[in-house]
Amino acid sequence: MRRGEFASLPLARHVSDLRRALAARRVVVQAPPGTGKTTVVPPVVADAVDGRVIVTQPRRIAARAAARRLAHLTGTRPGSPVGHTVRGESTATGATRVEFVTTGVLLRRLLRDPDLAGVGAVVLDEVHERHLDDDLALAMVAELAQLRDDLAVVAMSATLDARRWASLLGGAEVVAAESVLHPLEIRWAPHAGPATDHRGTSLRFLDHVADLTRRAVREHPDRSALVFVPGAWEVDRLVAGLADLGRPVLPLHGRLDPRRQDAALDDAAGPRVVVATAVAESSLTVPGVRIVIDSCLSREPRFDQNRGVSGLVTVRSSQASATQRAGRAARLGPGLAVRCLSADDWAGMAPDSTPEVMHADLTGALLTLAAWGSPRGDGMGLPTPLPQAAVDRAEAELQSLGLVEDVGRITDEGRRVAAIPAEPRLAAALLAGAPRVGSRRAAEIVAFLSDDTRAGDDLAHELASLRRASTPQARRWRDEATRLERQAPASPPTTVPDDAAVAWLVASARPGWISRRRADRTYTSASGTGFVLPPGSRLAGEWLAVWDSQRSASGPESQVRAAVAIDEAAAMEAGAHLLQEVVDTRWEDGRVRARATRRLGAITLTATPVRPDRGQAERALREALLMDGVGAVLGWSDEAARLRRRLAVLRRSLGEPWPDVGETALAARLDEWLAPEIAAVAGGAKVPDLATPLRRLLPWQEAGRLDELAPERITVPTGSAVRLDYPEVGSDAPVVLAVKLQECFGWTATPTICAGRERLLLHLLSPAGRPLAVTADLASFWAGAYAAVRAENRGRYPKHPWPEDPLTARPMRGTTRSGR
């Protein structure tokens, strides 16, 4: 070990504490980024245990860099005693004592060898980042440690939640170290406009980040700078935009080949600018940095449970994340951190990042847990319980692929799929597709689908372009295909064309996203999700097999990101388990109609009218009544509507036992008042008048008082029986009596109904039937407003009586001459 470099790390001062804690075999190391956790802890653990020490990293680039740095400090070659293993690459040998791996590699090893034979310790680094794989690994290793007393488990966190991790490990010792930071200047530099738009990060905001970088570098020309942006696209654009700086500007993200990643981590060339994603936030140290420019943006996966659509979303980073980024600038000396927001914006940021489990697709996680023997993670010490809605959706998909049973227990096919280092849908497609298209071609297609760096949305076209290319991406693709081919059933090449082979594997992997074109040229998928093609898409055809999509900003449909045309026969074969033939019976256009429907999931293939079954017809009618309401389905005749409004006023004024006749209440009591009519209509009879069945709800002991308490008409002083206007059901409006003013002469008190509890509102009309006055206090009207009404209208209607004293005048229906 190169003691000078080792001793300069803050955590090196805690080696004796760490050795004492390791005696209990359960340790949590809490220390900020840059203090040497990844460098100091693994060798100390290796000295304390027998067997290999496995150290997890959340990202491949971090695993490679950590192994290389520790090998450098020990003056050894990769593989002995320090090596690494990531997907498709390994320097580990039989002599390796400390092996850095990605968390995904550890999970597959645990499934292959649940005892981890030959392993003396597992060091779980960066557990605070809360990646889903990290949470699973922590819980699974903690369970293994309960069976293996000799297995040491160390969890390392860069945030102040050590006690929480200690409790998850069953009570671990905590070793805490503070970072030795130099003075750090924080500057606030908000952008005048929005940081994001419908595409993600806005171009103007990236220009703002570039301007801040130029300003900071020119102010401190002897310092290296680290610029944080949310994704690889932003990294590449910013690197190109800073080409005028006159110093090396290097990208750093997970899609780069190892050589270019190494170049960004080598500070031998002097001051430089490294533009990085969150990979450089805590799990990876970029040496020589004294300036940090932080966009304060992150790119996180989001899964829409309702539509089954996942995608990366650009969001404001958390305060914890921004704090770790800024700290990178003050490891070596006084530093500068520039945040692309205001101090007020900082106050509104979330304190910590949301655990990935809260918004992730859990399909892969559930298959891993099922293979581990803990379906759904029941009884496991997961840092955050799995959200039930996400568990239900993911388990349903695994069941549709035949990978788990109804109770979440893994099937034999599920075990074969879980052993393949690929997403479950693709691993299942690899096994199913190899006999159909050949093992090499199936592996090539799965490797191609696993990489999300495609330029276009037409998968067949993109694969053809990749076959002709000689780029680093194409070389990685071929290497990955070779690795996957070893996992596939041995099958000779076939004559199936490339586009048909891609379509078959995509449809096999995502049968729920087999889609058919609608009349408006959008698509309906078997799962019910609607899809729309992006502008300028090359894709065409009635049927598509969709592999990837993202939420659309312009409507409810999701936008296709990657798909391939598929013929109908192949779509039916790949989605055979989704095919169903049902008789669809529903209330439609005033009658029960039935169709024999053949469907692929939510896609209707054919629909033929048939005679409805009596039982199905009655169920369909009841469903319509419950969903839409009695009035919308069967309609209220004038008589039924008037009766219903009268009953509603009685209920409002007198309460029980008068019935609630609101739509919800009526639908809840269908059997009490409408059962015979439902059966008749379901059998083909005409819709009846609902007045008679509605009377079945009347309380028998009160039914005889209906016309007394809520009369349909009321007799006015002339002897006319005038119809009352009852308000709509649910309204608080009064009951209205619209009557000619002359018919009310001599009427001194406002009439009432409902045993005096409802005072009528009188609309007093002219001889022509036009409203003259509205009053609920007739006596006050005669004494006051009547004089003005008389003066205004006696000349307009001279043939009708307008007495000065309406209280003693004879009420009349007709003119003065008629005497009526």
C-alpha cells in the first residue's frame, strides 16, 4: 500500500475503530464522499476475514475505477489481489481477495450460490443512493448473514442515516468519519427561464450552464472543474459547447467506453473540465477538482402504474445530492460551487432523493425475490416496503409470462429466466425466441433491445444500421450478444428475416404492447395503453410490436420510442395467451344488445351481433343503472318526474320515512322498487313508465297522505286547481305556484304544503301570463308592492280588474265584463 496516499484519506484515521467493529461482523461506515470509504475499508475488511471480499458499486464505471485505484495504491496488477466484475467484463482471478462488482452482479451470484461459498465479507457501498438493486442486495445479504455467523457485512453510506442501516443489519457497529473540507464558497446563479421543457433540459438552460463554467474557469485558470448535468445527451452537448475553453473538456457517463471513462478520471494532464452525470456525485471520485458547476437537475426513472409506461424524467435534485456534489470542490483546497438556482429555490428542494422503489417497475425485483424464496419480499428487511399497487401490476406481468404462479412463487421457467443477466421480459424472449430465429440472432436482438442509445424509433432499421457499423457501440453490442448467446438454448440459424425476428422477440417480451392502428392513426395496445407515433416516424403498418415508450406531453396516449411492424399472424401467435372470445352484453341506444367479440387483450378483432342471454342482459342493464343512473338509462316520464320531485320535497321537509329518490339512492335499492321492470326490459319488453314502480318506495302507512302533504295541484280563491312546480331532485329551491294575480284577490296568507313546513313561492302573473311579481309573503305584497304593480298595469290590461283593495275584491279568472 502506498502509505502516503492512503494516510492522507480522512477515513484512514479510523482504521483501528473499523477493526474493532469488524469483530461483531456487522458494521456501518458513515462518511461523506471523498473520505476514502471505497479505498480504505475493503483492505481492512480483507485482513479481518477469511475468503474473498465482495464490494458492490451501483454503477459499472464506479466498480472499474475503484478496482483500478485500489490496485494502484497496492502496487499490484488487476486481478491479484484486487479485481472487478461487471456485465461482460472481469479482471477477477482465483487469487483475487477484493472484488469490486456492480450490485446486479452480486444479486445474480446470490441466486446462483445462496451461501456465497468462499466469500468472507460483503461490503455494500453507497447504500444511501437507494437504487432498487441496492435495497434488494442489502435485504438478501442480511438474511444470509443470519445463517452464516462468519460472514462480515459492511454497509457504507455518505449521508447521516447510519443508525437506520445499522438496524436493518440487526444491530451493527457504526464507524463515522467527518470529511476534512477546505473553505467552500457557494454561489447562486439562477437561470432567467425554465430549466426544463417538453424535451427535458432546455437548450437555453444548458447555454447558461456553459456560460457559468466559462466564467468560473477563467476566474480560476489553475483549477479543474466538474460540471453536473442530468444525462448523457446534456453531457455531450455541453462538451461540444465548451470546446473554446482552451483546455481539455471531457465527458463522463455510463455509456462511454472504458478508455474514455479512464481519460476523464486521469488528472495527469493538468487543469481540465469534466462534464458528468450523477455518476460522479458520490460513488466515483474525480481527482483534482476545485470547481463544481451544478445544474441541480437529475434524471430519474419513473413508472406510470396506470399505463404501464416507464421513462426517464428530468427533475430538480435533492438538497442531499446537491450538497454531495458541492463537496467535491473542497477536498484538496479552497473550492467554489456554483448552483444554477436561487437560494429561495434551494429551500423548496426535497431534503433527500426519493428511493427508486417508490417509482420503479418492480418486474425484475419481484422475480429476484421469488427466486430467492421470498415472494413479494414478505418478511424481508427491505429499507422501504414495496408499494402494493406496483407489486400487483408487476406480479400480473410475471404471471402472464409464466415466470411466477398465482401466489408469487417462482416457476421452473422463472428460475431459468432469473439466471440470465437481462431484464425478465428480454430473458424470457431469449429463451422463447432462440428455437424460432436461432440462438445467435435471438442473442443479438436481446442485446440490441437492452441498449437504450438508439437514434430512431424503427427497431428493424436501427438493427440493420448497427450491423453495418464499426463503432464502439457496435463492438459492445456484438460482445454482449456473444455473452447472451451462451445463455440461450443452442439453436441453428433460421431463414426468418431480421425484421420478422425483431418483431417476434419484441412481441414475446411485451405481449401487452402489441398494438393495432385506430381510424385516427393512433394505436391501441393489448394492455389498453394508447400509443401515438412521434412526428416524422418511419414506422407504418396496421400492427406494431412496441418495445419502449414515454409519456406524451400532448395527450393521454404514450409516444412510441421504439417499435417494429409485425404481421397479424405473428401478433396473434406471440399474444396467444391474451386471445379471448366473449359475449359482450351492454345497454346501448335504449335496449340490451349483445355481440360475440374476439379480442387480443383490449384490442377488438371481430364483433358479431347475437341474441342476448337473459341473465347476461339483466346483469348488463343493472350495471348500466348503477353506473349511469336510472334516469339516464330508462328515462323519467313527465308523470314519473313530477312524482319524484314531490317525493324529494317531502324527504327534504319531513325526512324519514319518506324515501330518498336521488339517483345514487335509487340505484342502491333497485330490487325494492324496480326488479320486475328490470327483468321485463332484459327480456325485450319496452321501457315502462317509472311512476308506478316509484310508488313502491312509499311508506305504506304514509302513502295515503301523499296528495295531502305534497299535492300535485292547489286550489286558488277562484276555485282553479293550479299545478305546483316542484324543484329538481337535490335542489334547495322552493316549490313554485305560478298563478294570475287576479285569481288571488282575497287571499291574505301565503299557502303552504308539507304540513306547513314548505311555504310556496308565488309567481303572480299578468292576464297574459307574464310575471308581474314574485313573493313568498302575500300579505306584505298586497300592503306594499301591489300599488305599484296596479299603477303600471291597469292601463295595459284595462279589461281586467285592478281594485284598490285586493283583500276585499272578488277573485276573477276572466275580464271585468265576463264576470268570471
